[in-house]
Amino acid sequence: MQRVVRSVVSVLVVVLVGAFVYGTIRIPEHGSIDAAARAGAPGAFATLSQGVTHYDLTGPDTGRVVVLVHGFSVPMYIWDSTVVALRGAGYRVLRYDLYGRGLSDRPDVPYDGATYDRQLDDLLDSLHIAGRIDLMGLSFGGFVTAHYAAGHGARLRTLTFVDPMSSGNQLPWFLRVPVFGPWFWNVTQLPGKAESQYGDFVHPENYPTWADQYRPQMRYTGFGRSLLRSVVATGEVSFDSLFTAVAKTGVPVQLIWGQLDQTIPIAKSEIIRRTIPTVTYVPVDSAGHLPHIERAAFVRERMFAFLAAHP
């Protein structure tokens, strides 16, 4: 009987070790984000209180400052066409990689609203931007900017949401288990993350290099952890209360949403339209999760009109 038990245990050990090794090989994180990884990258880097932040600041020194915050996992290049348009119109444009994404550091922090409030405050201070800003947030960046606006309304002139996160997700219990949870998340979620970004478009065939742009950030340890912790953090947020707090600041808000968004369906806009009754609502035909890319001219026109209405 003991021999049978030992045999079963041996088989289980072999299976578990094999599964762990196979899973670990599938995880794309194989290096640390450092100076060598950042060599030759466009933009600039600021050493802030929680780590290094990759950012880009462009446009005339005297221009009105617009700050762009990207979404859940695609870093700041997601705003490329918007930056060109705003800069061409005379705005001073700041965009940056959130901690855990792109070429910014992956610190061991909660990756919640407070983390990203501090990152933006630190970055603005380091660049000596003291005046009021026009803040724009895309997808998860909608949560980041809403959280910032709720606590720092005096620093904002306007707030624009583009297909913003407006509800959290509850994760299975086992993803919260130390060590195993993050490992399982990285094994099951990260390998296909680049290709999954095509789901943000109505016509992904128009963006054949999108996944290739995304992949480099996946190499650096801490990317998966930042995504998992962000999901955990937003799952504990009352979005009704958050947007109600934004409304109380009196900051003018614009809400832009692709009508064919499959990532965050436009039906979710009801939460923001209900809690911020004065919001300027702009549904965008023939666009998915990234209307500022798929319907760039239309969205750009509405952005400019909104900014002009609040000088």
C-alpha cells in the first residue's frame, strides 16, 4: 500500500513541477526595466517618489496644458494622433506611462487610485506645471482621472473621459492567493495580451502593427503584477460614489464613447450620465473602444469645441 501511495505522490509531484515549468516558460516577463531597456526611447524620464516615469511633453511653452492618461495596459503611444492634433492647435501636451506599463517603473505598490494620484501630482510638480490643467482619461485612465479629479478638482480646468471604466470586476478567490494567484494570472492572461488588443477596434485590419507595438513592455518583470493589482483595486471601488464626487467639484466634464465598443459597452455610459448630470455626452458612430483613433477627425473636433467652451 505504501508503495502505491509513494507512486501516486511521485506522479503528482512530477505533474505539478511540469505544470509550473511549462507555465513559467509561457510568462513573457524575462528582464527588469532599467536604463538599458530605456536607451534610445522617445520622450523623457522623471525620477518620482515611487519610481521612474516615462513621459512626453510637447507643444509651445506658453500653451494651455492638456494631460493625457492612457488605458489599462496600452501605454502612452495610444494617444499619438491626439497629441499631434493638440500640439498643432497650440496646446502644451503631457502624456506618460502609468506605473507598471510601458517604460515606467513597476514598483511594489497597490496600483490603485492613490498610487496614480501621487504619480500625476509628482510628475506635474517635477515639470513645474502649477496652473490648472485639462485632463483626459481613456478606459482605465477614466478611473485614474476621475479619482484624481475627485481629490484635486482645484487643479483641473476640464475633464474628458473617452470610453472610461465605470465598474469593477470581482476576481476569483484563487487569484488573490499569494504567490499562486499572480503566477496563475501571468500564465493565463499575459501570453495572449498583445493580440487581444485588436478587440478594441471595429476594423482591426487597419492596424496591423498594433500587437507588435504592445509586446515590448511585456518583457519586463512586474507588468503582470501591475495589471492584476489594478483589477483588484478597481473591484473595490464604488464608481457611483466616485463619479458623484467628480460632479461635486464643478469641473466641466465631457464623455466620449464609441457606440460599437465591445470592451466597455456604451450602455455603461448611463452610470456617468446619471451621476454627473451636467456632462457633455458625445456618442461616436462606427467606433469601438478607441474612437479617438478610429474616428479621429470627429473626436478631435468635439475635443477642441469642449476646450474652447471652457477657456
